[in-house]
Amino acid sequence: MAGFLSKYKGEIFLTILILYVLTLALGVTGELFDIEWILNLPIF
């Protein structure tokens, strides 16, 4: 397991960062355009 994490640490970090940015963009879009179904998602 430690070998896997050390080998793919950069890719794992980049994937988490991309998912975070997409979630943030979805929330901002919901707020700016007042889209209720986005604002009602459990992650917000």
C-alpha cells in the first residue's frame, strides 16, 4: 500500500484537486444562476 501511495501521490492529489474544483464550480453556478436543484444537493 505504501508503494502504491508513493508511486501515484501526484496523480491522486491532482484527481482530488480536480474533483474539488468541479464541485466548487457546480456550487458557484447554482448560486449565481439560482438553480434550485443544484442548491438542494446534499453536498451543499
